[in-house]
Amino acid sequence: MSAWRFAALAALLALLLLVAAQIDGARLDEAALAPALPGAGDAALVPALEAHLARTPRDGRGWMILAREHFAADRFDSAARAYERALAVSRKVAQDPQAWCELADAVAMAQGGSLKGRPQELIDKALGLRGTHPRALEMAGSAAFERRDYARALFYWETLLQQLEPRSAEHRELLAAVERLRRVADLAPGRGAPPA
């Protein structure tokens, strides 16, 4: 691969990560599973949650909050364990593709940021629950991009583009990234490959 093409792909990946962060921030309704708590981010919250969960271990919402606190503190292994517990004890949590995406993110971060292996399986689970879930589409596209399966990455990101408000910053940024990927990967519009 030529140096300019590699540089263009690296810049594209950086832009897509920025778009993903904005999409995650825009999905406040997805975070309804764990509403804001008084004292969130407080050093005393994690021990209080752990004590609560020792008394009520089937509280899926509590496990999700604990997982998010661990993730925010860069304790990715602990976050992954808490997400897994939430998914195991609550049918409602297990039916939420956002929970599977958050677990995939924690596992990926624990293994150095790669979406290969188990994170990909978790993303597939999220897509199986709702094939149009925005974060799952973004992550599936990122995983395909990481594998250099650019046609599949385009498929996921083009699907996501259809859901974004056309005048939004997220739409404009993702569209620019998709167009850049089309040029770099030499793919025509609509030529993204659907999942096998």
C-alpha cells in the first residue's frame, strides 16, 4: 500500500472515530437504561454500587451503571465483567443492543482497542437484536474497516447515514468520511457489501 493511501486511510479512521464519539453523545435516549444519578462520577459511587449489588445481585440496571463507571475510569476488564453480569441477570438488558455494544467496546479497549475476535461477536449480537441500531452499525463498520473490508464498512456506514438527520454535523462528517473511503478504496456509491 502506498504511503499516501495509508495516510489517507489513517486520517479517515481518525475522522470516523470522531463521528462515532458524536453519535454516541447524540444517543442520550439509548442511555435511558442507566439514568443520571446524583453523585455519578463520585469516588464513593462505585463502593456504594458494589455494596448494593452484593445485596441485590439481580439488578441489571445497577450492573450497567457500575460497568459504565468502570469504563469511564478506564477499568475496562472490570467494566466488561459488570456488563456481562448485567446481561446475564436481566432479560431487559440482554434485549438492548446498546448493552451489547458497550460490552464490545469494553472488551475491545481491554485488548488494546481492536474490534477483532470477541468484540466482533458482540457487535454481531447487537445487530441481531436490531439491525438498524446506530452504534452497532458504526461499530460494525469500524470492525470491517479494521479488517480492511472496505466494501462492508461502506455498507454499514451508508446504512447509518440514512438514519442521521441530513443537516446534522454527524451526518456531514460521516458522509465526508464515507466519500473519502469510496475514493481511497475505489468503490462506487452503493457498492458496499451487505453482511454474508
